[in-house]
Amino acid sequence: MDDNPSLDVVGFLEGTQKSSIWVDFLRHYERHLHAFKDQEIEVLEIGVQGGASLALWRHYFPKATLIGVDINGNYHLYSAIIDDGSHLAHHVTYTFEHLFPFLQPGGLYVIEDIFFHLGPHAEQYRGQATVTLPEYLMELSRALLREGIETEKNFGNLAYFRKSIDEIAFIPNGAAFIRKRATEDTAGLIAQAEAYAEQTGKAIHWVRVADFIQRKGGSAAQAEIAARKATELVRQFPQATKVASQAYVALSRAQSAGGKAEEAIRSATQAAELVPEDAPTLHHLGQLLFEQQAYKAAATAFQKAVEASDTHFPSYKSLSLALQRQKDLPGARSALTRGMAVSRGGPWSDIFKKALSELEPIGTDQAGS
């Protein structure tokens, strides 16, 4: 038998209503906060009244610095923030939006007693908020589940919270546990990817490692090493032209990121020669040429891209820009008109329409992505 009493037992004995005798929050707290138990952390609780819960946290977090706030706030970086304050929706949401950014990465924000907003006194606890607290939290949850955010629903810095929140968990009797995204060990993840590719010995894995390194903010040199390993492996299988092309595209992207423009163009050209009808590869080559102001060659690459796939919409816009640089405005208009016809009223149709309305000789901005 464990001699250490559970958080729930201590909570009851200390006199907090968080125990299972009342709202049954503490067994959930124990599970979610266990990782912080013996760490030297700082915990902020909003709404401490007689101090019962502070006594509880003092027992559970023996190495922690505890800060209780009942009226006046106190900002710092915290590992956990617990809102057991007025429970008025406009107070809860205001406090959350202003204090969540001060959570440490991986920290936990807890909103207690949400049941007030679902019972007979729900309207009273709504206070001055434009939405109810459950609606607000559901919108946060939906933001994590969907790909994009509707502009008209982007209240309360929703875009920021979508990127910063790692998890939202709800427990019975109404409490929300909101976990902030932890700092990613980028170097460690890249090392894992490299070790896996080394183990499998597959060229496609090294292609993806090169891409992974760049997406995770690794160095261009490290990505180039990975891509070169892919190109070395594909030489053993001359028939694997698609993977070989992907390897040279990966090498080209790494070289471009490292400021090696000429080498990047050579690698992209080699990729296009291996699979001459791959629109994304041709488009990539066109972008590199465009950046070097080789507009005629870039236009040729973009033209080949739309011939390879008439639904590769970025290439129509890029082709138009390359033709504009050559003062070929009729050709530029034609490229946009063709793209608009193929897009058939889709999202790209509006992009082409706008570009047509603005069509004129322009400076040196980059070709479309």
C-alpha cells in the first residue's frame, strides 16, 4: 500500500471543494500534473479564498513556488495556472487570453467550475461576454481540429491559440485542462530521422530526411548531406527514375537554401531530365531560373509544367510573371486566362482574375510559389 495519500484525500482534508466529495477535480489534476510533481516549478492559482487549495498544492508540489491571486494579478512564466476565480465568462476568457502566453512551453492551464455556465444560472455567469464560456472553449477545440480558421470567427487571438495549444481535455463536472505546446527538440528529431534512414538504407528515406531537416529549421548544409546520400543510393538502381528525380529535387532545394544557385539549377535540371513530365519538378526549376532573372528559360519551364499537368495552377501565374519580365503582356494575359478557364471557378480562379486586373510591367518580385 502506498503511504503517500492521494491528491484527492489531501484536498478533502485541507478543505478544498476540488475533491471527489464535491466536484471531483483532483484525481484528474493528479494525472495531468504528475510530471511536474517533484520539479522546481512556479504555479499560479487565481481565486484562493481561504487558502485551502494553496495548502493542497504546497503538499503536492514540495519544490514549487506557489502564487495565489484573488484580486490583483502577478505576471511571470508559470508551469501551471489554475483559474478558480469569479467564474464570470468575460473574466475567465480575459484572464485566459492574457495569462496563457505566460505559461512555460508544456505548461498546463486549468479552468474550473464550467458547470456554472450550463445550469440555471448560465446567463448570470455569462456576464458581459459575447459568447458563453462553453461556446468559447468549443471554438478553441474546433480550431485545433480544422485545417484553417474562418476569418469571422477569429476572435480572441484564435490563430495564436491554434498554434500554441497542444491539447484540450474536459473532465466531468466541468473543468478544462489546456496544455501549451512544448518546445520541440529539433536536433533530436533530426538525429532520429537520420538514424532511421541510415538503418533502412532507402534513398526515398534520405529524400524525406532532407525535406524534414529544412521543414524543422535545420541547416541547409545538413539537408544537402542527406540529399546527397539519396542521390548516391539511387545510382545503384538506374530504373528508379522517379525516386532519383525526387533525390535531385531535394538536393536542389538544399543547395538553393544554402545560396548555391547555380548548383541548385543543375540539380533541378537533372531531376527534370529524369522525369520530364513532372509538373512540380518543372515548376521548381522555373522558380530557380526566375530568381536568377533567366526569364526566358523560366517561362519555358513553367510552360512545360502546365503542359505536363493543366491543373498545376501555380505554374500559370508564374508563367505569366516570367512573360511580363520579357515585356510579353499578351502572352502573360493568355497564361492567366488559360489558368482561369481550367480552374473553373475554384479558389485559383479569383487569384487569376485579380492578377489579370493588375496586369502591368512589374519589378523583380519572385515567381509564384
